[in-house]
Amino acid sequence: MALDSLNSYFQPPRPSYTDEDVEQIRIRLPATETLTKYSVAPRLYIVLRVPDQLVDFDHFQSSDRFFPFSPTQLPAVFTEGWKHRFLKVQPVLHYSVLMSIHTILITAYQEA
């Protein structure tokens, strides 16, 4: 039942996912035992699930704090083609104003 509820967000994939969608997906992930580890990073889960690349989840720091990712923030083990696909998919996430401000502050801090 929980897996069917989760699959409804991805079959077929949505053109975009709101903050509310992300929260609902986060809630459903622990209900599916094999997917519990993804609940700490639901945005990353979404961006990797859409192109069927969940196998790459462990190459990240298992956190949504760096969204949206820039090309230089992606794991070095990935090819340029894979990075291009990831960057092309990540706009399916709609960021709240707070998330956008958070991202700007992190970027400014990292560049300082």
C-alpha cells in the first residue's frame, strides 16, 4: 500500500514537484522498508528516481541542503553526460522562497 502511494508520484513522472509533494514523498519513504534511507533527502530521491538512477544515491552526502546542485557540486565519479542529465532533471523541483534564500546564502558562504 505505501509503495503504491509512493509510486503514484512517479508513474508517470510529474512535470514538477512542489514543496508539498516533497513532504508527502518524505513521509511515505520510511513506510517502505527498503526506501527508508531516502527519507533524509527526499529532493535527491526525486531527482534520482525520475531518470531511474537511485543506485547513485550513496555517492551524495545524503542531504538536500545543497539543492539546487551546481555542476561542481556533483560527485566527481560521474561522467559529464551523467552530470548533464542530473542538472536537466533537477528543475522538476519547485523551491520555496526560503529554500532559494538558503541556497543563495550557502553559495555566498562557499565562495567567501
